[in-house]
Amino acid sequence: MLEALTVAGREHSNAAVMYHGAMGERLGLGMTEEKTLDLLQRLGPLTAGEIAQHTGLAPATVSGLIDRLEGKWLVRRVRDTKDRRRVIVEINYERLAGFSELFEPFVVALSQLYERYTDDELELILDWLNRSAALQREATQGLIEE
């Protein structure tokens, strides 16, 4: 069973990477750019430091990432209204119009998959996903710090 879980986990990881690689290509984005936009959509506007924290990327890398996204008109840097020294990165939602339509077929398919499970089973799956993501973030941080 543990071997089957390992294989299934690797297959799931590969499928996710390939999906987001293909989606990024469709959108004209690198995978890091696409996932940074996802962070900004889920968490709201963030500073460059906060983006670095959430992605595990070095500050210089984040600066270049923001430059690329800004160059594609997907984000903009704005001054914090409470602290003018702070710069916040926010999504340019007008430019993203239509992007979500590309994700829709997969979102619908996942919704149909969730219907097969009880609430208790879904809670277990959610717990595993959250714990697995935390472990992966820790492993990523370990690679960065080496």
C-alpha cells in the first residue's frame, strides 16, 4: 500500500506540473509566474517580501518575477496608502479577464469527483492535502537553504 501511495503521489505531482506547464504556455506565463498570480488571487495584494515568504524564492528572484508580471500588465506595484514606503503588488484583473475560463473544465471535473465522497472522506482528503502541502513547502525550504 505504501508503494502504491508513493507511485500515486508521484503521478499526481507529475500531472499537476504538466497541467500547469501547459496552462502557463497557453497564457504565455512561466510556471512560477502562473503560481504567483494564483497566490495573489487567493491571498490578495502582497508585498514582494510576502511573495518571497509564500513562494520560498529569494528576494532578488521575486523582484525579477514581479518585473516580468508587470511587463505583461498582469500586476501593478502600488504604494500602501497607510505606509507610503511599502509597495504592494496587486493583480490587474482587467488583464486576467478570460483566464479563469481556461480552468473551468478542470474545476467542473473536480467538483464531479468530490460528489463521489462523503463529507467525512472529504475531510480526510483535505487533511492529507494540507499536511502534504506543508511537508512539500518544508522540503522546498530545505532545498533553498542548502
